[in-house]
Amino acid sequence: ARVVFSGIQPTGVPHLGNYLGALSNWVKLQNEASEEDKLIFSIVGWHAITLPQKAKELSASRWDMLATLLAIGIDPKRSIVFHQDDNQCHTELAWIFNCITPVGKLRRMTTWKSRLADSRNANSESEIDESMLNAGLLTYPVLQAADILAYRATHVPVGEDQVQHLELSRDIAQHFNRTFVPGKKRFFPPPVPEISTFMSLGVGREQGTELPFEAPSKRILSLRDPSSKMSKSSPDLQSRILLTDSPSQITSKLRSAVTDSIQGVTYDPVNRPGVSNLLTILGACMEKTPSDLAEEYANKSNAELKALVIDAVQELFKDPRTEFERLRDERAYLTEVAKDGAERAKAISQETIRNVRSFVGLY
Ligand code: TYM
């Protein structure tokens, strides 16, 4: 049986990239799951505080994220949905993993390196170095490994940007098994990322090609700067579409999306990242590959392509937005779902921790 685990940070309402890259896949896996499969989805507050957060906003985001997950179709009867910070097993396991993870490995994580780069830019001083960043940012991926392995998860639906973190989780699982588990048994199975791609539509990743260009993954780019991914942390609000955006906000953001002045529609992520991003979005909404769409719409203008994307995204977010607005005020219901989720999560992870403590000698 599969154990599916994934997490999302409660840092504001999810955007189109979160939805197409990860969340829609959570719902799909849930709806395709067999009776024996376990599905566990966590709102990861401890990860969110690795960057400065305002207490009031974080607290509101925590509940809004739960309402969002229910609004997009996560069913609390079928899946375990809970707040990471309601289950201390995560931090306990993270500490034990911290004690077997070399700092050098963490320094090689691209997310750490980009945080370093960000802080350099913000301070515009070249001599700023890692001594200025907090230790939580460095060990962030260790906590992520603990999230996953606390449930001995086998499948982790995430966007492409999380692949390196999953590699580390597999390393930690293996290292722990080798070091502590009698007979080196596979106590922790290696967790495998489940990336949303157009693969299931019959398009294969060509051998030896580099990500992200040839791989038909659903990595969504910024609408203002298609050289970077759509992200919650970009200061430019026009760069991302939120699940709660009104139809007119969706229209204005997509109308002003950066494209190019080349005639006609082609799928060429290297030379036409803006247009290709629109094709990826439309393809994800319509369950067609971006290159098939490009052929179909070869003679359309960029404005006509944008109009199609606007319709598709408005339709995609229509029901979730309405459902979110209804659920976000149902605090008693949300509290109940969170409490029940935390209890079910603990029942699984406490068993893992008991074993881990005994393997390590902490009992
Ligand atoms: P987070 O909260 O940044 O993002 C949630 C999910 O959205 C995906 N994603 C994207 N996919 C496609 N295009 C984009 N532009 C885009 N932006 C974000 C992310 O890949 C992610 O799947 N470290 C994780 C949270 C986490 C986690 C875990 C995930 C903590 N513990 C355990 C899985 C398992 C993160 O920062 O996600």
C-alpha cells in the first residue's frame, strides 16, 4: 500500500503554481487511492517561520490554508489533514536527523543557496555571508525529511523545485537504516517524489535532457518575469494568480503577462518562456500537452492565446474560490477537522518515534 505525504507552508493563499504543480495532484492521488493507501497532508507552520512572519498573519494563514485544502477537494474523511505544529513528533524526529546530517550537504541545497543570494541582493554588500542567516533555514530540509519519514511515506506529490529536498530525504532514510536499524533493515522506505507532468498524456521525458526545458513538467513561471518560477515571496503581486482572485483580477494579471512580439504561437520554453508558460497553464487546465496546444493555436495572436488562458483559469478557480469563501468562516468545523487530523497523524507518527527511540538508544 502507498503512504502519500505532502506539505505546504501557510504563507498566504496558494497561487496557480502551487495548485497546478502540487495541490491538484494531491486531490488526484486521493481520488485514485485504494482502500489500503494512506493519504496525509500537512500545513507546515514550522517551515513557514524559517522566514520572518507576523504572528497575526501567520495565524490567519494557517486557518485559511486548511480551508483552501478542503475547498479544492481534500476530503478529511479520506485523507488526514493537519497542522504540522500540532504534532511534536516532527520536531523530535528532525532533531535526531539533524544529528546524522552533514552540514556540507545542507549547504549544497539550492534553496539555501538562493536564500544566501537573496540576502546578498537585499543588503547589496558582497561580503554578507551565511553567518547572517538563521540555522532554521539551513536545516529546513531536515525537518522536511522528518515530516515525510515520521509516516514512513512512500510517495510525495510535490512540484519540481522540491526534488533536491526529496533526494536528501532518501539519503537520510538510508543513512538512518544503515546506522541504527538492526540488520540494516529498510525501516524507512525511500520516499519518491510524484511530480505533476504531462507524462500521463503520453509525452515522455527525453533521455539526457536537462530540466526544465524538455521535461513536460507543470512548473509555472512568474507572469512578470518568466525566467523565474511563480512564487509566494515575489514582491510583485501581478506576478502570480491566487486561488482567491476574482475573475477581473485574473483577467488583468494575465493580460499584462510578459510575452514577446513574435508572430504566432509556438512552444519554445528557451526562447519564448512567456508564451510557453501560458501554454503550460492552458495545457494543465485542459489536460493537453503544451506542444499539442501550440500546433492547434499556431495562427493565433498572443492576445487571443491570453483570452483562452483567462477563460480556463477563471473556470478552474471558480468553484474552489466560492467554497473557500464559505469555509473560511466555519471556524468550529475547521477546528474539528484540524483536531481530528492531528490525532490520526499522531497515532501513526508516535509508533515511528517509539521505534526510532529504541533503535537509537533513547528509551
Ligand atoms: P511550498 O509551500 O513552497 O509549495 C507547495 C507546493 O507547491 C509547489 N510549487 C510549485 N509548483 C509548480 N510551479 C511553481 N511555480 C510552484 N511553486 C511552488 C512546491 O513544489 C510544493 O510542492 N518545502 C515545501 C513544503 C514541505 C513539504 C514537506 C513538501 C515541508 N515539508 C514534506 C512535501 C513533503 C515547500 O516549501 O512548499
